[in-house]
Amino acid sequence: MSIGAVLLIVALGLAIVFGLMGVINLAHGELMMLGAYTTYVVQNGAGAMGEGASEFYIFAALPLAFLVAALTGLVLERGVIRHLYGRPLETLLATWGVSLILRQFIRSVSWSLVIGLVIFCVLFYGGRWILQRQYNWEQLRRLANPVVLMLSGAIAIVIGIVINQSGNTTLSRPWFSARNVDVTAPSWLRGGVSVSGPFASQLYWAIGVGVLTFFVLWILGYLIFIRSERTITESLDNERVVLISSGLISGIVALLTLFTDYVPRPEWFSSGTAVQFPYARLFIIALTIICLIGVYWFLNGTAWGLRIRSVTQNRKMSACLGIPTERVDALTFALGSGLAGIAGCAVTLLGSVGPNLGGNYIVDAFMVVVLGGVGKLAGSIVAALVIGIVTYLIGSGTIALLLTPITALQPVTDFFTFFATTSMAKVMVFALIIAFLQWKPAGMFPQKGRSVEV
């Protein structure tokens, strides 16, 4: 569940950006990495302030990780992506290049590099400002831009080399290098609750019954109402009604199964292992719920959220109505990037982080967006939970373990035993997603837009 929760936060940003602008941002994982390293820096700073501050550093790290990733995303959108709209291949290559740059930046960032970047920005933008005031900028733009860029870059590089050759290790030593760094969770997030014995088996059975009930109800609702477009209620669309109803009914069935044996557990079903509830993972799930509520409120309850939804459905019509689509693009990209930063902060509670952190989640996050449906919040929620839970059940060997007592299903047990590793479980999950997309290419919740184009 916690892995699915992290995937959901990452995929939320991707779904918003991809749904609005059609941009496949391969640097999204590196924005997540920036959030993780921001958390590492905040933890070290809090540790230097005393033990009391280090107990609550996570509450300072979350907004700072959001801001760092959001500002980086805003610069990326204003400086690179806005020049490549409508050119998906160039956008793909550009964001991939940015991901490599950010990854190498984390490996080699030092005071000398920061000083060089500041000098470059001052010279480049200052030079442009002076030329714009003193001369006819429109006539000089094509020549002045590359000249100022090369001169500013050359001066910054020379100053950086001089600093590195000065022998001052404080200025030239990398802050992080290529090694992974560990972020220690606060003491109140360590440990957890363990459930064992018959109740653990009953809990596993109740969760399985609830998940199965949800998917059966959702498939039936899709076939009966969503696909046929029959109107259930005037206030909500069919997709939300089916999703909410399936979730409520499956939750009730799971609770009844857990406490009253509503769906009797067969004798062969025995998990044999205790159920662990680490506090850190419960915190991640709670954080994900808060992010979901916040994003839903922003998109549905604020003026800018309504503008984002309008541009997502029809960009040209929104522009005709006076909506500043460029500012909407910038805000949306910053919001999606900030969510990636929050996901990076959450990941630090699960283990060490390194420059290659983003690559471990970006493919799964794209699968969540594609499976759930581009631009659909409900689809991202369901898809993230499905991918996270199914990957865990297959990769941990839980399914193979549960099927072992049934001798008639030995071939099926051997099949799931073969895939009982994390890497092989991902292969199987991706194969299932590909098969599902052959049936529904637009995902579980396809985007419905309005168009005035003939």
C-alpha cells in the first residue's frame, strides 16, 4: 500500500501535466529526487539545531521539498518546454536531457559550481538587460543571445576552474557525490504494529475479498453504466458514481468479512505470516490522502483549478474566453513538479536515496497514468493501488504461498513462484497492463473532452 501511495503522488503530477499539456516529462523522476535530497539537507540542518528539532524535521521538509521541486519545474517549463509544445519527440528528448543534467548536478554540486551558476545568471541576464536598454534589441537578438550566452558561460567556467584549482576543499568538495545518503526517520515514525495468528489470516482474507469485490463491481458498473452512458444521477458523472459505490460496498464487505466472517474463510487459506504496519508507511498513506484531498480541492474549488480543467478539455476555446493558457501551463507544471518533490520526501522514509532514485519510479508512474486514464484523478488512484498491491502480492510470493495448500492448483502455484521476485513481478504486471490496454487503449477512465473543431 505504501509503495502504491508513493506511486500515486508521483503519478498525480504526471497525470496533471500530461493531461493538460500532452508533455511526457522524463525529468519527473529527477524532480522527485530533488525533493528527497531537500529532505536530507533539512534533516541535517535540524540535527545541528538539536534533538528536539530533528524529531519534527519532516514537517519542514515537506513544504520545502514541494517548493524546490516546483521552482525547478517552473524554470524547466519557462526555459525549455514552452518552446517545444506540439513537438512530442523534441519534448521527450529535451526532458530526458534535463533528467541527465539534474542527475549529474546532484553528483557534482559544490560551492564552486553554485558560484559559477550564479555568475553565469548575473552575466547572461544582466548583459541582455543592458543591451535591451541601450540598443534596438529586435535587431540584435539573433546575434546578441548566442554571444552573451557564450561569454557568460566561458567566464563562469573559468572562475569555477580557478576555484577548484585553488586548493580550497570547502569550495570544491561535492556536497553529496554519487553515493546514496540515508535519511533517518523521527523516533515517532520508527517501529510499528504487528498482527499475527488467526487474525492475520482473517485480515489477509478480508483485504483480498474487498479488493476482488471492488473490481467485480467496477467492471459491472463500467459495462452497465459507463460504457452505455446511461445517466445515474444529474449531479455526478457515471464514473464517479461507479467508483464511489464500488469503494463503499467493497469496504463494507471487507469489514464484515474481517469482524463477522461475512465471507467465510476457507480452511486452506492461511497466510502463515504476521501482518506488519510500520508507522512510516502509515504516515506515507496518510500523506497521500492529504495530497489527494488538496489536489481535488484545488482543481474543483479554486479559480485556477477551474482554469486548468478548462484548458485540459479545450485549449483553443479557453484562450478565446480570456484564460491565460501560458500562465496556466506554468502553474500546472509547477504543481505537478511540487507533487513529485513531496513524493521524494516520502520515499526517504522507505530507505536510502541516491542520484538514480527517479529511475526507480518513473516507469511505474507512467504506467499509472496510462492505465488510469490521462488527466483522470480517479483513474490514477485506482491504477496506483492496483499496481502497488498486485506487484507486492506477486513479488513477495504471497499469492504462491496462499495457493500452496491446494494441490490441484500446483501448476498455478509454480507459475506465481517463478514470478516471486520484485523484478519479475514488474514484468508480469506490465504484461497485464499491456493486455488491458489492448481492450481499453484510453485506460480505465478515459478523458472526455469537448471540441468545436470540425
